[in-house]
Amino acid sequence: MDPQTHKRYLDYRGRFEYFGRQKTILSAVEFASFDAEARALEAKEKTRDDEDEARLAELRAILLLD
């Protein structure tokens, strides 16, 4: 895991302690996978379709970013 992804994972764990207690915490491997997918969708910006928007919203909820 690269340092930037690791920092985002640590931030996620901090948010989880406050917001995510009813959910199961993601492992570092799971987080890295979801994070990479979310970042790829975010990078698409104006070319995202409705399906991409829905998936991004789902990923943001999983990663506690919304």
C-alpha cells in the first residue's frame, strides 16, 4: 500500500470509530480496492454516466466519505 492510500486508510479508520460502528470495518486490502475504484470514478468527472454516479455514491458510503 502506498503512503497516500495508507493515510486515507488511517483517516477512514478514524471516521469509522465515530460514524461506522454499525458496519463492519474494512481491512486494508478491501479499503485499497474500494478506494482505487472510487478514485478512478472520481477522475472520470464529466464522463461519468448514471451507473458510474450510483457506484461512486455507493463507494463513498462504504468509505464513509459522504
